[in-house]
Amino acid sequence: MAALVLVHADKQAASVAVATTIRDLIRRRNAEGRTAVLGLATGSTPLPLYAELVRLHRAEGLSFQNVVTFNLDEYEGLTGERPESYRYFMEEHLFRHLDLRPGSTHVPDGIAADQTRACAAYEQAIRDAGGLDLQILGIGRTGHIGFNEPPSAADSRTRRVHLDAVTRRDNASFFARPEDVPHGAVTMGVATILEARQVELLAFGPAKAEIIRRALSESPHAACPATWLQLHPACTFHLDPAANAAL
Ligand code: PGA
């Protein structure tokens, strides 16, 4: 099944559309008396989406008390107190502005002593929550989703990974020095992502045009992990015109 592609006027319009989808999911789950389980992403791409969710909370009273979140990934070796960590990023840009219940947010543990056990526990926590209702994704220029760098198999699970040199360069602006970017990370696997009931991928700007073209036109293969999304029954790519330019 091919992914649906929506080209929005700009990244703000795309972010409002995805935030509206999340709002509707939360309201539906509330009406059912069930928890909404969100898979979240970091990076510069989801920032306007998170700003819009905060606005919906403040201006429209959208409550997150019935929401549980699981982030895609975390750098290896960074505690959540470090400003470069993804835990810190999420607290700063989203969590602390909402009314989430204590303990309802999950980010992989970058400093677990037994990473194999911690990764298995993360998968189990997602299953115990009822599975991911909706997964937010960005895309890396390597074709990574989460930190599933090439090659990542369709059946890969939450695990330690080695970061691609391109990714380390692309993320260097978040660190004091390029050499400070960790070489390793912990990420949900491709299979974990594909099990989400709904996937919303966002990509903005000209630097993403070529990888978007590859993700949607190459047959699914491990050397471009985002191509696996073509196998998902409910995946939407939200693009701005620049990210759509090579399609
Ligand atoms: P970006 O990263 O949002 O900072 O471009 C996306 C990603 O690497 O998934």
C-alpha cells in the first residue's frame, strides 16, 4: 500500500493539520474512555507541531491527561538532564507545557547499564499501553526514521545503533562542538514503527527533497529504511512544496 502524500502551503499549515489529527484522536479516545498512545519525534521538523499542540492545550483546553507518549530515540551516553538529550528536548518543547500525568512520557534510556534488557522493556511498555495509536516521524537525509540508519531491516526492534556520519553532521548544530555528537543511540525499530496504527511523517525544506523522492519511489529495502513505510496501511507524508520538489 502506497503512502498518502499531502503537500501543504508551508510547514506551519502541515503542522496544524497533524496537530488537528492528534487532537481528534485524543478526543476520540477520551469519548471511548481509553488512553491515546502517541509516538513522538525530535529534531527541528516537529517544533511547529509541538508549538501548535501547546497552543491547542492553552487556547482550546485540549487536555493531555489521558495521553501516554513514547519517543522514538535517544542518544547513547546522555542523561535526561543534558540539554542535548532528547528527553530534555521533549520536556522543553512539549511536555512541561501540557497537563500530562507524571510517568506518562517515555523516552529510551541512553544510559541503561543493560541496554538489551532496557530495549526489550521499552517494547513491552508500548505493548502494555495498548500499542502506538499514532507515530510522528521526521526523516533523515540517510533515509533514517527514528535512528534506524541504513541498513535497517523491516523486522528490526528497539536496539542500540551506530549513527551515520551524515546524521552526526546534520545534528551537530545542537551540540557545542561537532565531535560532541554521540556515535551511538537507542531507537525504536522499523517493526516497532510499522506496528503503529497510523504514521504521520513530516518533511520540510529543499534538503529533504531527494530523500523523500527515494523513500516513495524505491522499492522497500533496508538501505533506505524510510522505504519500509510504503508497507504501512495508514501512512501519510506531510510535505511543504520544497520537500515535494523532486517527486
Ligand atoms: P530534522 O531531523 O527534523 O532535524 O531534520 C529529522 C530526522 O533526522 O529524523
